[in-house]
Amino acid sequence: MRLRNRHMARKNSAGHGLGLSGCVVLLETIGGRIKARQNTPHGLIIEITLPITNEMLQEANATLH
């Protein structure tokens, strides 16, 4: 599925059609990604991946122990 298509928004929509596009730009800027796939027979699955550094992982582990 194409996530960057700004023309998918309905013409009568109350929104501005920038939400998903902004998410994609933000995630790619920080090294993350967003993917979408059909969830047959209904719906959509959106997967968001965020980067993590070793320092962030060590801090999280220290907090848990």
C-alpha cells in the first residue's frame, strides 16, 4: 500500500490530509518507518518501527532492575 498518496483523502473531509504524510516524514527523519497492510477481510494493520540506541536500551534495562 502506498502511504504517501496525499490525494486519497475525501474531498468533503473535515481534515487537511496531512496526518499520515507528517507521520511518515517524522519517522523517516529519525530513522523509523511505517508500513500498512490489509487485514483481510476487514481493516488495516499499521506497523510503526522506532529506532533505539544502545544507550536508550541500557537506560531502560537499568530502570527495570
